[in-house]
Amino acid sequence: MNTKLCILALFGFLTIGNQLYAQRSKTGNPLEKNGLNYIGLGLEVGPTLNQYSRSTPIHFGLPVKVYLGRQKKGRFIMRTGLHFFPSPKRNLVPEVRSAHYLIIPLAIGYRRNIQDWYIEGSIGAASTQFRRFYTDDAFSPTKINYREINYGLEVGKQLDNLDVGIAAYNTGPFPLNILCLGIKASYRLKW
């Protein structure tokens, strides 16, 4: 349900952006100033930093960001994507075949450009899912879903249509939060 809602919200947001782009060619986009709106599709990998680092020491991400505002100095952003936290086999008890966390954030924020560098922050909600699969087929897989606060901070450099940077994300309330750091690269698709 949460995944479908996130995908539906992203689709709706992209549809609205596409309509604004179509209107720009007729009447001029009210958001237009000195640049282009774009979507950033990326890859990310990095360590888990807090108590979850014992069970899921690394995470992999597929961040998706929509940048609006057409400002050279800064843009509003909408952030989503997938963040996958697998548990290595050595961290599992013999009865468990595999376990992982999956986080799908939906956040809004702002990106500030400083020459070819940038800093951006965002806050929103996340759907967090924990899944565990057992070696014995007599036990059905465990699946736990919950919604939590999610926020992030990212610093990086713009290289034409490529952004490279370091991002830190926190999901959930303290002390039960998942805190991670990621080295990321994303490609910009302008529209």
C-alpha cells in the first residue's frame, strides 16, 4: 500500500511538471528564471552509522529527485527512491535465510547552489519495511511495515549533467532511528 502510494504521488508530481513545461512553451512558465527543471536519477552506496550498523552495515540506494524552480541559486526538490539495507549471512542466526530493511522516502526540500557546489536538505515521511525469510518452509516470512519521519542532508559538486556527493539520511525517531551515509552519483534529465 505504501509503495503504491509513493509511486502514485511521484507519477502525479511528474504529470504536473510535464503540464507546466507544456504551458511554458505557450505562455511562459511562471517558475522559469535562469535554468532548467530536471529529474535526478542516481546510485548510492554507504555505511549504516548507528546501532543498525551491526545487523545491516551497508546500504544501497536508488535516489530519485525532482528539482523545480528554475533558479540558478537554488531549487525546490521532491525526493524519493529506494534504500536497501541487507543483513550479511554472518549476522544471521542459522534459522534465518535472509533479512533486510527497505526504506522508501517521500520528502520535500531545497537545494542551494554555490558555484559548481551544492548543499541540499529535505524532510518528509518514509515507508520502512523489514522482511525476514526463514530456512524452514514451515515458517512464513516475516514482514513489518511502519511509517516514520525521514530527513536528509547532501553536499556535492555539479559536473555538467552529473552530480556527485555525500548524503546523510535519518529515518525514524531517536533512539530507534536508522542513520546512514551514502556516496552518490546522479544524472540529470532536463525537462
